[in-house]
Amino acid sequence: MQLFRQTAHELHSLLINKEISAVELNEAVFDRIASVEEKVGAYLSRIRERALERARVIDEQIRKGEKILPLSGIPVAIKDNMCTDGITTTAGSKILANFVPPYSATVVKKLDAAGAVMVGKTNLDEFAMGSSTENSAFFTTRNPWDTSRVPGGSSGGSAAAVAAGEAVCSLGSDTGGSIRLPASFCGVVGMKPTYGAVSRFGLIAYASSLDQIGPFTRDVTDCALMLNIICGHDPLDSTSADFQAPDYTQFLINDVRGMKIGVPEEYMAEGIAPEVHGLIRKALELLESLGANVEYTTLPHTEYALPTYYLIAPAEASSNLARYDGVRYGLRAEDSEDIIDMFMKTRSQGFGSEVKRRIMLGTYALSAGYYDAYYLKALKVRTLIKEDFDRAFEKYDLLVSPVSPTTAFRIGEKTDDPLQMYLSDVCTISVNLAGIPGMSVPCGFAGGLPVGLQLMGRHFNEGTLLRAAYTFEQNTSYHKEFPAL
Amino acid sequence: MISKKDVDQVALLGRLELTGEEKEMFTRQLNDILEHFRFLERLDTTDVQPTAHVLPLKNVLREDWPGQHMSREDALANCPDRDEDYFKVPRIV
């Protein structure tokens, strides 16, 4: 039995039946990391000793007959833009290469309290800005299904780690598709919960009105288990919603009869690769055959989402990234004449091209004379995009589309043209602008590469997504495929 | 059109020191990107309210409670330069 291929709920059964120990499980995952990490490059840092120490504590609890939690002893990976007390957190940037946070993000504390074992910090595009991990200041993560291709981004390391058996579950963050796109490219389940459903305390900010943390897992059941741990109000995050998170496992029901599913025609238009289009249609036929009512609908402002996002997100980023000034933490440039010179040299040496490009774009969009034409205009169009969804959800329980117009692209294919790279996010960004939950579920393979089905729901309706995803999964076997590395 | 002079001005506002090569690249790319985004103008948004935030959250307040604060050492642990309990920076005036 290859332990590193199992889901968290399968491993939980093995642990409580004492068929395996948490130490054995974590060692199996570290062995797997040792054998494939050179090809994949999912991790920026690994935390073996601390992980095994934690695993021993869980084993002791099991030995004493104590009840352990569903994620107890399960190896999990954390995207390296979430602060981990005493463990280097880089955000994929040279400017934070040696930053050791003095506290942990709320999600990290919650996973810890739930008994999950953190095995390492995963690679990402610098400050989560990108769609491929090629913007990481350190290296590019490779897609486990074809190592000449990108894993998607920005949470590419977290997706690749789960796909390659280098972690059982992981956390990513999603500002414009950064969980769903890599989940789709790597053939795993990825969920961006409703804006405000998960605390962002300790998440290194990119665009604060859009950022949301969520899980990567091998199946929908594990996704629900992860949501059970991370969702809920946090007084330390003033944008966290004051709501009582349900037990998400109650939505794991194999039944979509009567569910009203809308398919926005704008997401199935030209530009979607024929093989992706075909798999999405096949998935819709399956959902229909299982009793869902599927019909085409419209989100008329879809074409405006991309420019809206790429004005709002860089504007917020230019403000959020002002804190990297070489004073309190991070890199400081040598040999400065005065403090302004020090700020400018530090930031120029510390940030990569894409980060500089977004700071430039955002600063321009916010500057005097252009604010109304760009930033304010984008905020108004955001309202129209949100209203499209409001109208659609009056009629439908769920919207379904592709996650990405294509399968994973080749490393280097889009690095010279930022606009082409931005277009990778065309199916995912509206969800962030509207603040609704979005999910990617494996729905087949095209040319040996995974394709993801995107599910979108009303605010705080993660349950409907889980139910549809679970039904789809129970009636397909794509999630059981494993890459040959 | 964004000129090279605009790029200089924006870089200064963003506290970025750009090389000559970067200035040229960003002038070209920002023009390409903003040109592509111009079709936003087609939408009439005169009567549309802007959305800065999607949740109906307003004036989020909580009880003020005594808690543990970060120690001075922890707060200073990552700083590139310090003078005892202060962050040290190059000359300001």
C-alpha cells in the first residue's frame, strides 16, 4: 500500500485502527518527497524533525486510546505566504528570503490545534502574483503530470505537492484563481471559499478585497474536512465574516436531483480549447443524467472582468507592498545615501519583474488624474459583475464552467507576454470580484493532462458546491488517477 | 499614452529605482496593458455605485481586552539594523 496516495479520511481509518502510525505515515511522505522533489520542486522548505515530533505526540494519543480528530497526524503543506512562527516565510520573494515570523497565521494555528502535521512550506509566484509559479524568486515548480509544464499558479507548490503525493492536503490562497487554476492543472480538488469565510490573519497580503485562503485535497470529502478546520470568524481579521460555519461533511450527499445548474455561455465561448470544452460538456451531461436541471445562462459583463481585476488587484497590491521598505524586516540594500535612496534600492533589489510591474500599474491607476478613469471605473464595473451573479443565483443553485481555457501550458510559454499570462485567469477572476465561493474538481484528461470543472455558488453556499462535487466524484473516477513520476 | 517620463514619475511614487532597460520595458508593457483595458470605457457607469468590498460589513468593532503583546525582542528580531531597542535607518534630515 502506498500511503502517500491515500486521502486523509482513508488514512484516518488506518490510524485509528492502528494499522499504521502517524510517524510511519509522515516518514512515508518524507520518503516520497525525497524521491520526487527533485523533479517537482513543490517545496521552499521542509520541516522533517518538527513534523516527526508532532507525529509522535499523535501516536501517543492513539496509544492511550484518546479520540483523535479527522486530520490528526495527517501531513499537510502550507503555501509560503502564510506566516509560521519560527519558520522562514518568504512569499516567494527575495525581499523576505530570511524572514522568520514571530507568530503564526490563524489557519496555521487552527490546523495545528486539529492535530494536522505541517511538513513544509510550498512554492508560489512572488507575493502570489502569477499563474504558473514562474514568478517565484527561487525556482519554478513543475507539473507532476508533465514536468515540462507549469503546475498553474500562484499556489502551484501546494497543488503539485498534493498531486505528487508529497502532502495529503495543503493550503493555498486565491486572489484571482490561485487555488482553482493549479488545482485544475494538477488534477486535485481546490476550493476558494466565500470572501470572509476564512481568516486571513497572518496571510501576507496581495489584494485585500479579493484574497482568500482555501484547501487542496485529493477528494471532496477531504475538502469538507479541511473547511471544517479553517472556516469561521476570527476577531484578529476585521474582514472575517461573523458567521457560524456549518459541519461541511453534512453536504457530502450523492444526489443532485432537482439541483438547478446554470452554465454561463460566456465561459463556453470561443477561446476555450476544444478538448476542454468537450470534457466540460461531458461533465454537464453526467450531472444532468443524475437528475440536475442544466441550462445555459448569461453573465453579460464577463468580458470586463479581466481589466477590472488587473486594475483593482495591482492598485491594492501597490498599497499593501509599501510596507517592504527595509526598516522593520526583510532585505535592506547596502550603501544608501539617505533613507529615500535606501527604500528605492531595497525595493528594486528585492522585488522581481512581475511585482514591480503590478506596483507600477497599481500606482498609476491610483495616481492623481487617472484615479477616476481607471481605479474608480474598475470598482463600478465590479458592481456590475457582482450583480450579474446576483441575478443568476436568483434562478440557479450553482453555476458551472471550465476553470481554465486550456490544460497546463509549457514552462516559458507565456513569460515574455504579461497580458497572455493574465488571460490564464479569465474564467476564475469574476468569482473573486463577486466574493463568492468557487471550486475546481477533476473532470477528465486531455492529452494526459488534467482538466478541472469549476463550480460557483452563492455567498456562504460552499455546501451546494460540495454536494454537486461529491456527487460528480462518486460517479467518476478521475480523482483516483495518479501521475507517474 | 504613457511616456517614459510618466514611468519615471510612477516609479518614484512606488519607490522603485528602475534600470534603463526596465523603464523601456514597463513603458511598452503598461501601454499594451492599458490599451487593452480601454474597452472598459464602453460601459456607461454613471449611475453605478462602486464596490470596494463585497460583504455588508461596517464599522467592525470588538471588545477591547487585555492580551499578551509581542515582546520587544520578537518585534525587533527581523530588522536589518538596530540601535538597542530602536529600528535604525539611514540619515533622514
